[in-house]
Amino acid sequence: MRRACLALLLMSCGEDTVVVREVAATCGNGELETGEQCDDGNLEAADGCTDSCRVARCGDAVQRSDLAPDDPDYEGCDDGNALEDDSCTNTCRPAVCGDGLVRFDILVGSPGFEACDDGNTVDQDGCLSSCQLARCGDGIRRADLRPGEDGYEACDDANDDDTDQCRSDCTGAFCGDGIVSDGEVCDDGNDDEDDGCTSRCTSPTCGDGAVQLASGEQCDDGNTDDDDACTNRCSVASCGDGVVRVDIAPGEAGFEHCDDGNLADDDACTAACVPARCGDHIVRNDLVPGGEGFEDCDDGNRLGGDGCAEDCHAERCGNGRIDPGEDCDDANVLNDDECSNECTARSACSGGAEWRFEITPNLWLCMNDSALETYAESDALCGLNATPATHALVEPLREPSVAENLAFWSWYDEREGAPDAAYIRTGQKRRGGCSREAYGDLLISRWWDGSARGGWGDLFRGGSSCQSPSSDVANMGRSLSGVVCVRGEYADPAP
């Protein structure tokens, strides 16, 4: 109880007398007395008026208990000082993490220690909501800094494993950082495409678009098309690689008609990648005789008569084909059949002759059952390398005998459909020529007796029928029944 002295001045009315008496002040009596800031009639120290009759205030070392927490003057503590960095702030509120005040009254490592306090509960800035300084590896990625600023974190996975997507220095993994991380086959820290690890951190493969010279790639166009300039084996397309290019138009350099995977010139596709053909000066050897496209020869042209036919078969006797200069070709080497092994026909008659008969060696009668109206029809009855007879052509031959003439008629009479005839007219006078070499109009008659009068003698002996027709030999202007054909060509002078 505080006591106070009160001076009492007493003055008498009649006399100038003053009496002073001291009275003690009492705190808690409910009366505001000298020296008191307040007196609430009690001695409760934790209300608005302390037990020393002083108005309660933050910092008086007395924690008020008479106010609710939401009252502005509420005190959660009062440590009697104005320090803000201890357990009780200078607003008499207990220090908490997030109040913006860093406590310095707790040792590092002790519960409640604050390394920082930025007055918020945001974890992505420099001070965590636990009032610990943000650091790389705490598992929380800072969001308050920009790339390049000190402390910036691209990621934070709370570990020091450098092979995952976040490095131990909180930088993001990327191809080319020299560390093989998730999703990377390799990472050599450079962008050299030819060192075994691509700039995409993959092993080099054909089709990845990067030319790996060390791996033997000649090209790499980044696709798997096999028919363009770079194959799917990453080799430059070339004739003979077995792939027909489709990226070049006909006529352009490098265009391929075919490609059989080799540079052989003598098969169906040449070394220039064009289809083999007769006349390309290359003899194919990939086919068997008789097969379509088979070639005996190829002289670079499509002309016959030069040893190699227009279809690239050798022009030779015995090949089964009638080549220039051959009468026939029966594809054998027998010399006693219709076609000799020199490919000359036994007969001097053409295929157009219905009947043919060898009267003497190399002297043939060729005829049809109808009369010949023109010399062209007469000529057509003689075979290849044979000619309608003239005196000059038959002169080296032997004149038929009477017996041979009879043999002919015996053969003739056996021909079914042969017209009845006592003689057969045949003409060799060539278009009116009357030189001795052109003599030869003749009559093959049943009754020929071997005399020089008409018949065979007129041809072999150079008779005069051209100048003066006889009764036995009619004028050449008439139709002929047949023609006598002889091996050889017209003798000069040409008729």
C-alpha cells in the first residue's frame, strides 16, 4: 500500500494562522490521489491499472490478462524491454516465425531458431516458411529470382544426384551439359555430330539427319526412303546399289531405269542402269538359248546381213533361222536332208512352187497348177540364191537325158490335180533380151528325143528361138506353166 502525505492548510478568520497537516495516499482505494496515474479500486497488477496505480503498458514487465486476444492492447507477453529480437516483441506479442522479426535469443540448432523471417509464409522466396534460408537442395524451387541472378534455381529435387533431370546445383539437365541424365543415351558436352554422340544426346544412327563419317556414313538425309539420293543405309545412291531411284525425272543425270545391285553389263540391267536391249552392243549371258531376250551376239545395230541379225541372233547355218545368204536352215548339221549343212536348199524352187522336181543336179523345174501371167510370177517360183535359167547359167550343167526327161514326166503324172499336158512351156528369155546369154525359151515335151530341135537343146545349146520362133516353141508373150530354176545369179549382160 502506497502512502502519501497531504498538507492541510488551516486559516483562522480572526488571526493570520496557517496549520499544515500531512495525509497518506492509498493506492487501491478507488480514489485518484496525488502521485497516482489511476486507481481502479483493486490491487490487481494484470489489468489496465497496475497494483502501483500506474496505467498498464507494453514493456512494464506485467502481462495483462484482462483483454481478449483480438483487443488491440492485448498482451501475449511482456518481458519489460523494448527488444524485438527475443521471445517477446516490443508489441508484447510472442515471437513467431513469419512475424517479420528475426530472433537472436536462440542458438543455431536449437528449437525456434530463425535464420530469417520475411514476414510471410511463402516457401518459394529467399526465406522459407520455417524461417530458414532457402538453399539449393531443400526441395523447394525459388520463384523470386530470374535466370542469371545469384541463387536462381531452375529446379530443386532435394538430392545431389546429377543423373536425373535436376542437377545438384539446381540447374536443369540438358543435352550437352556433359552429364548423361534420364532420357539421354550419351552426353559428351559438345555439339560435334561425328564423335559418337550426337548433339541430341543419342547414339548416331542412319536416318538421324547427321552424317557420321567416323561410322562410315556417306550421307544422312534424316529419312528412311531408300529410293532417293541417300539410301537408308546412309550411302550415296549409285547405279548398282540395287535400289531404283525415283527422285529423278527421265533425262536428268542419275536417272535409273533399273538397278539389279551389280555392275555386270551382260544381264537384264546394264552397268549404266538401263534395261538391256538388242543393239546396245552388249551380249547378254544371263539367258538360255531360246529364252526371250537371248542374244547370240550384239554388234550395236539392228541390221541383218552383217553376221548378227536384227534380233541379236548369230547369222550362221544351223541356228534354225534363215539368215541372209541362206536358202534354208533346219537347225542340224546333216548334209543328206533337204537343207545342206551349208544352209543351201536341195531344191532351187521357192516355197511358192506347189510342185518341184530336180531334173538334173541343180536344174529344177518349179511350177504351179495355174499358168503364170507375168515374169514376176515366174521369178517368184525360184528359191533364194536361184534364178530362172539362162543359157549362161545352164552352160556349166549337164543336159538332161531322154531318160531323165521321161522320169520327170513320170513324176508329173503322179501329181494329183496336175493338168493333162503333152508339154510344159517354160520361158527364160528375160524381158525381151535377145543376146545369146539370154536365149533359153524352151519346151519340156513328153516326146523329146534328145535332138537339138526345141526342147532342152534350145536352152543348153543356145538355140535361135528368140529370133525365129519354131513350131515347137511358142512366142514368149504367151502364158507359161512353170520355170526352170538354176543356182546362181543372172549372168552379164543382165537380161
